[in-house]
Amino acid sequence: MKHTVHNKPACLTSGPTRAPRCMPTSRTRVASTHTSAPVSPGVLSQEQVERFHKDGFLVLERFASPADCARLRKRMEALLHEFDPKTISIFSTRNQTKKTDNYFLRSASDIGFFFEDKAFDETGGLRQPKELSINKVGHALHDLDPVFREFSRSPAVCNVLRSLGYKRPLPVQSMYIFKQPSIGGEVIPHQDSSFIHTSPLSCVGLWWALEDATKDNGCLWAIPGIHKEGLKRRFLLGPDDSVSFDAPQPAYDMGAFVPLECPAGTLVLLQGENVHYSAENTSPVSRHSYAMHLVEGAEGVQWSPDNWLQREPSYPFQPLYG
């Protein structure tokens, strides 16, 4: 298996394999952000769909079973065990920024290991064991790893996308986020469509809590209804393969965010223009999660050629169905 290693950029939060498993089958605070898991796996009620479009997010408790969460955590533990941290020596090279961009871009079709900003000491070495230094692993877990692929392409996931009206949903990136105890970094307020852009806009994020997510260990926070204001800025790939934003970070009313605290097994759906963030984890417990972002792949929707995430024609995105 291929691996890349890389320090995480702010907010980032992406050969042939077997066929998908899927079977054809006003910004105001909300009183409660949570709903029960669908009665039929992944099939959302009309009320849930309407709430998603109204708020820009939907919290579904008990979507993944305890066994599902344990399986993903165990698989990631194995991947991390196989990873050789000696490759971090690249961060002491003179062309650090350029190399970092290259490793990041390569993770679009690879499984890359991304370290916490506070993981390294002054000499470039790890301050603590690699298991406690990794920020996330991504961005093609959903395609390249059999355990994550099976989970990401389950009938329940397909049903969620059908419920939201997707005709040919394309998973384009995935990541396992550790949110390490004491050093788990902040993810500043952002919109997923800034990084995953189509014309017209079609990004949706699926975020699973693999451990309980609380305000103490860095749960998600989101602003209800702000997605209706549209996309604020984009994260662009330059002609020299550099990456940058096309506008400054917008100022948001931090008092408008609501916490999405949730137990392990919860699925949080995030509309691509919703603004959300997570604070630093200053607690003694981790907050593991798995996230996948998808776009519409049906006719009439175009993947933006200046997205940071690009794949070779020989390795295209693989639809869930359609």
C-alpha cells in the first residue's frame, strides 16, 4: 500500500478496485440538533430531509453500530502500526513548503499520514509516539482500504444519498481524524465546498463519531441556516501546483454556532456551504471520527479543474450507484 506523509493544512479537513457494494435500492438556533437513526437503514424521512435543507446539517444518532466503530478504529490502528515515521525527515528539507504541497496533492489518490502541528520538536523529531502525534489519515481510504471501502459504500450510506436526491454520488475524499488528547488541533470555521467544488455546487459531508464527541474533546460546531448565504471563498490549485485561498478568512459570529455533541456511532450530515468548526482538544481523551465527502456525478454537474483534489483519468472517482 502506498503512503504519503505530510503536515496538515488549515481546515483540511481527500488502479482499479472492485465494484461498489451498493444495492440498487433564516439562521436561528434549533431546539434540538439530533434525530433518531432512520428506521430503514439510511432512509431519511421527509421531515429529516427538510430539516437538513433548512439547517444545513442533520445529526443522526445510532447510525453506525458499536461493532462498526470498533472495526474502523482497529483497522486504523493497524494502518498506523504499519506506517514508518522515519519519512518525517522530509520536513527538515529546504523546500519544505513545496514538498508539503506535493505530498498533500498526492494524497488525492493515496493514503497519507498527516501530523499535528505540535507533534514536532525543534529538531524536527516527534515529541511523543506516532500513535499520539498523527492528526489524520486520508484522503482515499474509501477507495483503497477494504475495511473503509466496505463501510463507506454500505447500503445504508447509499440510502442516505438517495434520500437527499443524489443520482450518481461520487465519494471524492475521506479521512480518519484522531483529535488527539491535549494536542488535537483546532479546525477553524470553514465550508466544505471551498475545498470540494462543483458547478453547480453539490458537496455533502458525512461525518461519523467513532468515539463520543463533546465540547471538552473538540466536537463539531455549526451555524444553522448559514448555507443559504452561499459560498464565501475557495481553496484553489495554482498553475505551479501550489494551493491557496482566493479570499481572506471571513469573520463569523461565534455566538451563532451550536455544539453538535453526540455519542459514538452518530452520523452528522453537512451541506457543503454550511459553516462549521471544531475547537482544540485540551481534554485527556481522544475524539476519533471518520469523514467522507461526496459530490453529484450526474450529467450537468462539473468537477472544478482548479480543485486541489485531482485524479488521473486512469483512476477516476467511483460512484456509489448510478
